[in-house]
Amino acid sequence: MEPATTRRDYERELRQAGIRITKPRKVILQILTGSEDHPDAMAIFRRAVKIDASISLATVYRTMKLLEGLGAVHRHAFEGGPARFEHADGAHHDHLIDLDTGKVIEFHSETIERLQQQIADELGYDIEHHRLELYGRKRR
Amino acid sequence: MEPATTRRDYERELRQAGIRITKPRKVILQILTGSEDHPDAMAIFRRAVKIDASISLATVYRTMKLLEGLGAVHRHAFEGGPARFEHADGAHHDHLIDLDTGKVIEFHSETIERLQQQIADELGYDIEHHRLELYGRKRR
DNA sequence: AATGCAAATGCAAATCGTTTGCAACTGGAT
DNA sequence: ATCCAGTTGCAAACGATTTGCATTTGCATT
Ligand SMILES: [Mn+2]
Ligand SMILES: [Mn+2]
Ligand SMILES: [Zn+2]
Ligand SMILES: [Zn+2]
């Protein structure tokens, strides 16, 4: 049977956007698509250095900005820390951040999404994007 | 008739929290309670200097942190810019940011709030606080 | 396979928003 | 009026991110 979703081919996408596939970009894309967490630039950099020791942090930042512009990654600015990233594969979701562990849990509510639309409608706005973050602690 | 809501007396609150009412704090509180917008530290500083030319930006930052800790102000980290503040008087609300003008529009949905609770419940979490920001443009 | 050149890189320095060390200065309790 | 811990202004430090620039590299062209 077929996989439920086809994985995006980011290198193809970059190429057809007229952007060069360089070694650092290959490495960073590989890290991004191979991770299911939300690493920050420094974490991506550390992982990248293991694959290609010559990569610089500046290039990680430049690449994240490039990929964000192409819609290939999402940037999150959770409270307190540096920006964190995730590949833009997969469906939209929002985040619950565990204040004790820093763990990020993904969730999605179609109802909330609809209500957001409705609110924007009533205010005469079109939503470009939004951000819903819940900060909490495990109940015990 | 009485006003619908009684305005908080921040100076009293500070005093009873064992915190000194200094001149810079008076000025900053006056600015905060007298504003209905969401100024950043530099904007607060500029307004403060007009009232007392000796105030420093460092004190604005220190005071904002102090007031935030006391629950007297809320800090927002909207996309792109520096942190912005508003006094914590009034009821909870979320924000719609106009991407063209930077204008911040407040809204509230009891239904969304309830759904957030429900989601956290199902994930076994207690929400400490949350952040819902809509970024959009005026429909035309 | 060699050439050419704009695009991309690494490095270090710069920038931005925010925080902090420290000596001088109050607020407010006595 | 005195006292002293809390608070201030200043400048320097900070962490995250961006940028200038000389060098390297992808890749389109021969
Ligand atoms: Mn996610
Ligand atoms: Mn508000
Ligand atoms: Zn959402
Ligand atoms: Zn809310």
C-alpha cells in the first residue's frame, strides 16, 4: 500500500525556485526533514556540524530564513527562548508547551480554526496566519 | 451611577507588595494606565522622558519586569518587533494584528477559551496561560 | 573537462532588544 | 534628622540574529 502522504522533495522545490543546492543546504534540509522536533538554530547547527564540520551558524540562519520564505519551514517564537523551526510538511497544527520540561506537544482543533476565521470575518479582516500557543504543566 | 469597573490602584498594590513607590515608577504607571494601546519599552521610555527627563531606559525595562511579575502588566511578543506591554486591568482578550498598519485589535471568544481548556484537559495538562494572535489584513 | 561568474559561504564584526554590575541616590521606616 | 536596603542612571555585557566582505562554489556555458 501507498504511504498516506507523499513526502515533499525540498531539493526539487529549491531548484525550481532558482535556488542553488549547496552542500550546507543539503545538510540542513536533511536535518530538518529527518527531525520531528522543534530545534533552534544552534541545535540545527550542532547537528549539521556532525555531518559537515565546515558549516557555519550564519549559514544556518541564512538558510532558515530562505526556507521560511519559500514556505518550506515554519518559525516559532515560543516564550523565553530563541526561535525554533520545523519543516512545513504535514498539516497545520498549534502547540502546547510544557513549562516544566520544555516539551512541545502538537494539537489541532478544526473548531478553533473556524472560530478564528469567523472572528476575523466579523472584524473585516483576512487572516494571513495565526499563532495559538498553550503554556501549561502536566496535571497530576 | 457607578462606573462599570473600578480602576485598579496600582500604587496601592505595589505598596502592599512591599515595593517602593519611586518617581520613575509613578511616571511609568501613569503612562501605562493612561494608555489603551500596546507600547514597547522604547515608546514608554519616550513618553516617560517628557514627564521626567531623568528616567532611563534601563529603569523602564526593570519596571516592566517588576510589574509583569506582580501581574500588573502583560507582555506581548508579537511577530517581528520588540516586546509590547499593556496594563493588566480589564478582562482577558486576544489580539489581531493588522499586518499593513501594525494596529492591534482586541477580541475575545469564550468558546475558543473553553476549547483550549478542553484540549489541554485531554492532553492531561493544566494551562498556565496562552497566546492567540491572528495576523491579517483588512478585507476590501 | 575547462571556464566564467553570480550566488553562496565562513568569518568576524555589527546590530538589536534586553539585562546587569556598580557607584550614587532615594523612599520611607525609625 | 538619620539610616540603609532598595532603586536608580550609566555604561558595559549579553544572547540571538544579521551583515560586510573576501573567498569559494554551483552550475550554465563552452
Ligand atoms: Mn509543530
Ligand atoms: Mn491587549
Ligand atoms: Zn491553528
Ligand atoms: Zn485567550
